[in-house]
Amino acid sequence: MRYNKNSDRQLIGTIYSAGAPQVAEMITLAGFDWVMIDMEHSALSLSDTQNALQVLGEGILRIVRVPGNDEIWIKRVLDTGCDGIIIPMVNSAEEAEKIISASKYPPEGNRSVGVARAHKYGAEFKEYVTDANSDLIIMPQIEHIKGVMNIDSILKVNGIDAIFIGPYDLSASMGLTGQVNHPEVRAAIDLIKSKCRETGLPYAIFGASPEAMEQEFRDGCRFLVCGVDLMIMSEALRVMLDRLRLLRKIT
């Protein structure tokens, strides 16, 4: 799905990690604007990821979080035909520059040229390599206090399309693991948001529930990602079972 980088529309997404095509299909059928395919914190292989992209279809924005801050992974994931990538643990401008270089074809970068699904297996090779540098969404993830400290220089790197804020790893890097609402963690998150707004760069953030995303809508977050597929299913099963057990007691 081609994304209008000049649009102010807030996009609602969720995380795909299950490795089951039926789950990917349900995400599309539900009508989400975008999906984060998570290779970092799941058992998804490169093949699983490409299969998910095929099932999801082109009516939803599909952004893959690569397993690591690594040129090889960036190249291989982009060749699957995704609409963009999220790169974890970006802590400096130098790291951001390497990511941009690995993600863009020459002369803007050093992404190697191959033939893969992204190029429709060669059928649309010319079109893809012509447009990829401008069309792909490159989203470094700021999830460590070092990245927060270097946010000004990171945001000056040309080619970044958005910043993904990782509250949980950020809290861990501050010695406050899981305490995403701790005042110090919130202050660090708010600093990233304010810096993004100052530079006009969109940002994304994760929330575990719709209630957690309420403030993010008000703050102007462009890429909202709520819940994880398996977590959503697990919670739905527990709620159903609790209701059934309550009925068993009543009857």
C-alpha cells in the first residue's frame, strides 16, 4: 500500500506475530490501517514474513520490524515486498545513517540490487527500483535512554520517515523495567514526541489497550499500534472462560 507521507491522517494498527495466515487475514478483514509484522519479538522467519505480506494484501500498510539493527536483515526484509521497516535499538545519528544507507538504492544509499518479491519477481523491476527510495517508510526505533539523549542529532539524519517509540525497552534502559507510566519514563517519551513535533516528523507508539492509546490520539501520534495478536486472543479466551465459569456457578 502506498503511503502518502504528506498526510496528517492518524493510522490505527496492531502487531502480527502469530505466524498463522488466518490471523494475518483477520487483521486485514478487521479493517486496520496498518500492521507491524514483528520479527524481533516472535518466532517469525523470513519465509513466514513474506507469507504474511502475501495474505495481508496491498490494502493495508505493512511495516516489518526487522530482528536487529543489521544491514543484512534490512536488505532481506525489504526484498520481501513490505511497505517499510522498523529498526530496533537505534541510539545514535551514526546508526541512523547506516540504516538509511542500507535501505536506499544508490546514489542515496548502498542497498544491493536483486530480484525478489518486492520487484514482482522481475516483472516490475524497473518501477520498483525507481520508486523504492521515495516510497518505502524507514522508521528507526528509539527505545533506549541513549537514543533519547541523542534524539536531536538522530532527527537531523536525512531519509527518516518516522520514529517508533518503544516504551518498554526504554523503561528497562532506565532501570524501571515495565514501568512505562513512571514519571521519568513519561518525561523521556514526551521529549521524543516534542522533538518529533518540532521537526515535523511523524512518530509511532505502542499501547496494550485502546485506553492506553487515548492520550496518543490527542498528542497527534501518526502511527498508533495497539495490542499484539496473540495477547488479544489470549485475553479474549480468558474473558470468555471467566464468563462461562460465572454462568456455571449461577446455574
